[in-house]
Amino acid sequence: MSFSLDITKPLGRLGLALNLIVLTVLFYLISAVSFKYMTVTLPHQGAAHHSAEIAEQTAEKAFEKAKKAAKGKAFDEKAAHEQAKVAGEAEVKKRAEETHGHAVSGWAPFAIFLLILSTVFFAGFLSVAVQRRANDAGLLGFWICTNHLGAWLFAGFVAFYPFLAANDLRNAWTPAFIAGLVLLLPVLVLGGGKAESADSHDHH
């Protein structure tokens, strides 16, 4: 089986490519879903709740103000409630951007934390596959370090892609993605190794 956490198991070039593709798709989806949940779903719910509180508080104040102003005069409670409701809605609209910004900033650290977790797990799994492939291909020393660096650069870009896209930083960080791929090239293209030899024997 191509996927394994046992670094002693040999892994061919095709196996590494499959690991790379599957892990990329999996962790991109995890990052995208978690980022959207933390930056859209939860802030929207929080902003809606806060807006409801603002509307209620503003309406109460407006109603009390109208009630005090009507001392000694005929007081139309129904009309006052309607006016208070309108005042509450107006205040919500006025503070909509502030409310939403506050909600987003409140969840932003958690969104980044989840992306960091995604990066760590993605890079960890990919590094295992890279190490298996490097062992199988006989790559030693400096090559192993560059291969693992490539895995982390690649994983970091993919996992943080939703954040980069949302903040228009894709182009600025694309070199990291390219560098990651370049550093992964040795294990992707060099040496057949035992895994591929075994596969070729199986076909004969």
C-alpha cells in the first residue's frame, strides 16, 4: 500500500506522487472548510447575535426616551414601539461594518491556528512519504534536508491557500510553492529503488 507511516517501507516514485496528490486534496479541503467556518460561518452567527442585542438595547432606550418626553401628554405606546424598532434597525445598519469586523477579528486567531495545524499534519504525513522515498532511492545527507524543506514549503502553501486567497497574497507566496516543488523533485524523479523493482517483478 502506498500510504504508510512506517518509514522503513519502500515507496516508489508513483507512490510518492499519489501520496502528494491525495494529501494535497485532503488537506486543502480541510483548510478551506475550517477557514470558511472560522471566518464566515461563526463570525456571521456572532454578528447576527450582537446585532440583535444592539437593536434591542437601542429600541429600549428609544422607547424610554419617548415615554419620558410624553409626560403629561397622550402617549401612543404602539407608535412609540414602532419608532423604537426603527431606531434599533437604523443603529444596527450604522454599526454593521463595526459589528462584522469585531466578529471576524474575534475568530481570526482560531482560523490561523487551524491552518497551522493543517500545515503541520500535512507536512508531517508528506515528510514520512518523502523519507520513505528517499530511503528507497538511496538519497542521503543534504538531499534529505532539502526534500523535507520542500515538503514543508509545499504543505504550508497548500494549507494556507484559503488565507492567502482571501487576503490577495497568492502571488506573493507562489514562489514558496514553486520552491517546494523544486526541492521535492529529487525524490520524485531520481532512482527507481526497491519498491519499483518489486513492482516490475510482480508484472513479469
